[in-house]
Amino acid sequence: MIEIDPRRLLADLHDLRQIGAVDGGVERVAFSPDDARGREWVLERLEAAGLEAEIDGIGNVVGRWPGVTRALLVGSHTDTVPRGGWLDGALGVVAALEVARALRGASPQPEVGVDVVSFADEEGTFQGTLGSMVFCGDEIPSAQRSAAGVSVADALAATGWSGRPLARLDPDRHRAYLELHVEQGPRLEAAGVPIGVVTGIVSMRRMAVAFTGRADHAGTTPMALRRDAGAAAIRFAARVLDAFTERAAENTVWNVGRCSFAPGAGNVVPSRAELLVEYRDVSNELLDELDGVVERLAQEAAAEHDTPLELRPVVWLSGIEMHPLVVRELERAAADLGLRSLRLPSGAGHDAMVVGRRIPAGMLFVPSIGGRSHDPAEDTSEEDIVNGVRVLARAAERLLTSAP
């Protein structure tokens, strides 16, 4: 059985944590100087482990096991959201590195190796799961811009990676993909279970809903004569939250994440109001139904307040089920080590949902303390971290001989 080195694993995690450290958390926003430093750190560790490593033309860091024609692909990402946590993504990359090192120590020349990958811009500074999408064959969206207005092309040019060859997924080489991640939610901790085996990654819809009214003096315009975009937005938001509650399945989640009024003065009737409504579930059929709910309720609110309506899809991601053989091997790996596991869906998007459309994929979760993530408070106990990587290593060992 492959034996990882817990002290080496934890030391590397804390070492990487120092790159972009801020107020107890980490900030390595995609293609920023600290993101580049983090990727160089991964490159150096992969080379030291004896892998053939490179940073490619989109910023993906790939370490290939030398001398083999087949390999298990293991990894995640090291970029973060602004003022993010220290484990989101980084745990999966360092865990993959540790699995590769442990395998090299146990069997320097296996027939099937372990390739390690750290994907670029998983968090969506420019486009969510950008690195894994390019790795799986998409072209670089050079004109795509961040919220700050910087294009992908300009950001890559600043890193020095622009124009480098692109690393690509090789279905003939890569037998399966594994990713270890913090849960980013409270279920494992609440259940007292140390290992989560992901059954699938949910689909996600995000709709921009905008109402256009007329700005009038709020003290002199009678209520019946107003075209109040703000009132339309508030009425819509309240109704859509109630309607989603009635129609939701067990794992459906939803959110009104932004509501803005213009001109935004207390004595002016809003002339425009915009909202972002997001909803996620494993069932695309249910999300199709919720699309209809959003459209119907928005139209009703617009008609009641005489405010023309704009509906615009912002995010439209289709989820994916994890490969059943990989799910089974992950469960067996936990059982081999005497650890309880719990099947659960992932409510967040991950690179596994992109890679899993090309090759068999599976994910492991470890508990997030307090369910916190995307925040400096994000944390996981050292015991749970080590157990998660031990299960990952055992699953890799099993899949090296049984992967489809």
C-alpha cells in the first residue's frame, strides 16, 4: 500500500500558504504576480519529484510521469478568489504531488504513472474552469476580460506564459482523473464523517434580471403613477424565493446575490433595478422548470409596475455525474483504511466537471470546519487533511490497475 509522508504534505501546504498570504487567508487571483509565484512553486516541487514538468501557454502546471504511456491524472488548482482560503484548490494540488512522490518511492518504475496538474483560473477571474477547458481542447479566449477590464491575452503576456505550447489531455494516456477538495459546506462535519465521495457536480444557472422604469421625485409623484423599477425588482425577488422553496428538491440551492438600483437616491424613484439570481441542482430538468419560474415571475412584476424587462443568462453550466467505477474505488479506498465515507453531491463547480466529460473522473471531499470556504476562515483539521490524502493515495493505487 502506498504510504504518504504526512509531515512533508503538511509542510508543503503551509509553505504554499505563504504565497499571497493576507489576513489569515490567501489571495492568488488568476494571473496575478502571486498566482504566478504559486505556479512556479508547484513547478519546482514537481521537478524535484522527478516528473517532467512545465507551465503551459494558459498557465496550467503539468507534471508528467516519465517513461510510461499510461497515467492517472490527479490535481486541482492553486488560484484563489480575492481574500480566499488557504486550502480551496491548493489541497488538491499538494495532495496530488504527495501521491506522485509516494508512488515513486514505493515503485520507481510502474507500468502506469501519476501525472499531476494545477489548472489555471478555476475560480473564474476571467472564466471559470478556464485552465481545464483549454487543457481539454478549447481555444484560449484571448479577448475575455476580468471584472477589472483586463483581457486574457494581456494577463498572459504579463506573466510571460503567452505563446507557450498548450498542454492537452491525452485520453490514450490519461486513464482517469482524481481530485481532492475541501467540502466548502457543513455536511461532513455535521455527520461526523471524515471522507466525502462525490456522486456528481451540480448544474448551475445564473440569470441577470433588469427592470427599467422612470426616475421621478419620490415625494411628489403619486404611487399609482409611478413606474418603479425598484419595487418591481423587490416584488420579483420575494416571489421567486418563495416559488423556489415550493419546487426545490433535496439538494436544490438558490440565491439572489446582487440587487442594485439607479440612480440610487432616497428621494428618487428608481429608473432601473438589476438582480442576479442563481440556482443549482443535479437535475437539469428541474433547472429548466426553474428557468420558467424566473421568466414568468419577472414578467408579472414588470407588467404590474409598467417596467420593461431584460432577462440575460450569465452562467449556464451543465453538471456531470462522477464515473461509477471511480466512485466505487474511492469508497473502497476509504474502507481499506478503516474510514467512514458519505456519498454527496458537489454544489460548487470544479475542474472535475470539465475533465470528466472526456475521461472517467471522481472527487473526494474532506470536512470544512464550520462549513466555511472562500474566506480567510476556511480551515480543515490536520487529521482530516492527512486522512483525505491517504484515501486519495489508496484510490490511486487501486485505479492504477482497475481504471476503465
